[in-house]
Amino acid sequence: MNLTNLKILVINNYGQFCHLIHRAMRDLGAKSLMVSNELSVDEILEKEPDG
């Protein structure tokens, strides 16, 4: 599986687990972006995530 073309958004709920997921995605080579849990659905969709 080629993860380098994936753009993954990690929702920051102010816990440790979201940071672990973010780090794991980066370590696997995926583009990972941590975003606020206050973003609207439209704002998330504007970022065109793959997951």
C-alpha cells in the first residue's frame, strides 16, 4: 500500500491518542494534518482529505 499519496486529517480532541495517530501517519509516509475539533464539516471538506 502506498501511503505517500494519502492526505489524512487527525481531529485534535486534546488528548494523547490524536498525537500518536498523527505521528504514526507521518512515520508511515502519509501526509498528516492535525486540525481543530471546532472545524465545521465544510471546512474539513475544503481540505480534501482522503481519510
